[in-house]
Amino acid sequence: MSDRDSTEDQPQGQGADLGMDDSGSEPEMRSQEDEGEMRGDVQELATKTLHIQSKKYYLDVKQNRRGRFLKIAEVPGRGPKKRLTLRMPAAAEFRDYLTDFSEHYAQLGPANPDNIPEDGRLKSEQIISDNRRYYLDLKENTRGRFLKVSQTGDRGPRIQIAVPAQGLVEFKDALTELLEEFGTDDPSVEENQTPLPKSQQFWVENKHFFFDIGSNYRGVYMRISEVQPRSQYRTSITIPEKSWARFRDTFTDYCSKMEELKKSHPNGGAAEGHSRAEQEEEAVGEGEAD
């Protein structure tokens, strides 16, 4: 199970909209862009408003010292506003996926409430942008079909919005108009900047680790994130590029020392395993406390 499935789509009351639960179960996350707006550091360049079923969506192109970005806000008929942000290259990738999702939705036959996929998922994609991941899931439940967009960052709960499938084309067209006007490049990235390595991830036992390389006005950094199943939180550390070599040397040193200890104590495997299990249990407890 991935970290995007840590919260199930909850059923709503009679007459409710498609998609996410609007009861306020997803707390709003105050992003750096929100804080910048409070300080007056963010400039609004353009906005579009969409009305899809009983929900209202705002697509805003804004700019701060790091460059331009897109903010999407979902205002449901009831419940709190939900907002997520994408840098312009990620917004362009999102637009392209909206085309794929809308075409896939158009090819589906009529919904059959008696034949809904077990997890409700019909098609899924993923966008990686710096230290953020965006999970796109075309889903179906007893109320209909919708696109769920989940944003996860380095800390705090994930952010989610949902767009009824009938409004995907309208959503894509509005986003396309904004991208045509303001472009898809990231003004904060210099043309001669050295390309960054791609993100990597792997599983170790029941834990999922992500390695993301990003850059900001302070320089290049590596963000290492740990995600456990059925948890909507992730634990992350950020390592500046100038200290990577020291981390590498420290890990190499510990690997060598552990190999020497295993050779000198060949019967210590059981005790070692017990110690590791205890450490993992303590780590889980600390993560829940956070």
C-alpha cells in the first residue's frame, strides 16, 4: 500500500458531491507560498474560476522570489477550502495527464454500481517535482467517477482535491490557457544550471524510502523521506550538497565496522535482529508521537 492510500475515500451523506469527504477530515497545510502571501511577497498574475457541479475551483498563477507557480483551490459546497500548489513545469505535466485522464474517461462505458473496482481506482499517474509528489487517481465509487489529486511534501499531512470526471475537459482547458499565457518554464532555474539527478526510491522490509534531489536559492540538497504503510505522515531530513561526502564517508565507515563485528561475532545474529526490531518499534512510536 502506498502512502497515497493512507486515508480511504469516505462516503458522504445524501445529495453530497462526488469524490472526497468534505467534512474537514483533511486539515489544511500552510505552505511557504501561503506565508509569503501574508507577508506580501507573492504577486498574483492571473486567476480563473470554474464551477463544476456544486464545487468551485480557483486556478491562480502567482509569483514569488523563487519564480512562478500555480495554486489550485477547491471550495466545496460545505467544509474547508483545499489548496495545493505546483511549479509551472509540474503544472504543464499535470495538464498533459488531464488530457490522458479525460480521454480514458470518455472511453469508459456507463458506470455500474455493482461492478466497482475493489480500490475504486481506474487509472493512476504520478508527478515528482522537487521535494513534492502528486498522485493522480481516476476513481469510481457509488456516487460516480472523479479525479483525486494528492500532494505530499516533506512534512505534515497530505493535501487532496477531487474533480468530478465530467469537469476534466473544462479543467484542462482553463489550465492550458494559463500555461499558454505564462509559459511552462521555471524562471527560478538558470539556463546554465547543472541538471540534477532523478529521484530514487526503494522498500526495506515494510518501509518506503524516497531520495529526492532539489535546489533552491540556498543551493542543491538531498531530501531523504521515510513513509510507513497506513500512515499519512512522512519523516524527512534535508542534507545540503556540501555535506554529502561526509555522510557517504560516515555510512561507509559504519558498513565496514558492522562487517568486522559480524565476522568477529558470528553467533550474534539473533541478538542483533532482536535489537533491530526493538529499534524499529521505538522509531514507529516516535513517528506516531510526531
